[in-house]
Amino acid sequence: MERTAAAPMNGRKAQAARNDELIRQAARAVFTADPGAPISAVAEHAGVGISALYRRYRSKEVLLRSLADEGMDRYLAEVERALADDGDPWAAFAAFMRRCLDIGAGSLTMRLAGSFEVTEEMSAKGRDLHGATERLLDRTKRAGALRAGIEVGDVSVLLEHLHTIRIGDEARTNRLRHRYLALLLDALHLTDGSELPGPPPGRQELRGRYDG
């Protein structure tokens, strides 16, 4: 009897989890295309009722902050995965960049900047992200595999700009983004390249865009 009684609750939880994932996927698509879109557009895109959305996210700002926070977590996981790779440093870095492109790292940064209040927890996480990425770049440089002068801000901005490519359908867009990432990786691997003009953006410059 206990197992039978628990089944409906598990079913409701499973449905809630499915709805949440639909909402988050829809929100990423909607707000990447138009950061000013109303939250009702997310519910429509997800195919769920607006009440279901508000039960999970009480406002658009809360939803945006949650998406940004999730993106930071996913990015940090990829940096840590790259740092744990004790194989060829350049291969680990290049694979890291390709994975970041696939998970959408940087895709919402420019679009959502200034749309929500940054919490202290997010600021702390941002410092962790910066430090981990810095360690990855330093290791790749020590191996003589990364162009001089490349810093964390460069990685962030390059990923952001790759995600602005939108040509054709989803599959075509993905292929083009990886095409141009391949070209960028060649440039990053050019260890005898000329000095780059101007310094890279610093952490405070990048963070400052979220302050609105």
C-alpha cells in the first residue's frame, strides 16, 4: 500500500521536473532572441500554463538570475573537467572551448547583462570561475601551446561572439559556430603571433555589465 500511495507523488514530481526543464529551455531560447520578451512568452514557448511557470519562478528577474547561475555552474564544471585532464594541455584546452560552445557558455551573457541584480553568491562564484579559467590558461601557456597575452576576459568575449552567429537552422548555425571556433583556436595556438593591440577586458569590466 505504501508503494501505491507514493506513486502519484513521484509522478507529480517527475512532471514538475519536466515542466521546469521545458521552462528553462524555452527561457534560454526566448531571452537569447529578445531579452525584453515578457515572461508569458516563455510559458507559451514551453507549452505550459503561466501559473506553472510562476509556481517555480515568481518573476522574470528570478528566472533570469537562475539561468545565469546555472550557466556559471555548467561553465565551472567544464573548466574543472579540463583541469583534471592530465593529457596534452592544448588538446584539453581546445576540447574545453568546444564543450563551452556546445553548452552555450556565454550565449546569454551579453543578452542578459543588466537584467537582474547580481547576488553576493554569484559574485563569489564569478571569482571562482575566473580563478579556475586563469589556472587553465596558465597551464596551457606553460606548455608553450597558447598565444602570449591571452587572458580570461578574452575567452569570455570570444565565446560570447561565437554565440551571436545565427545563420540557417539550428544544425547549420551549430556547424558555423564550430567552423569559426576552429579558426579562433588556430589563432590562439599561434604562439609566435604578433603582440595584440590593447589589453584584454578585466574581471571587473566583465562583471560591471551586469550592474545595469
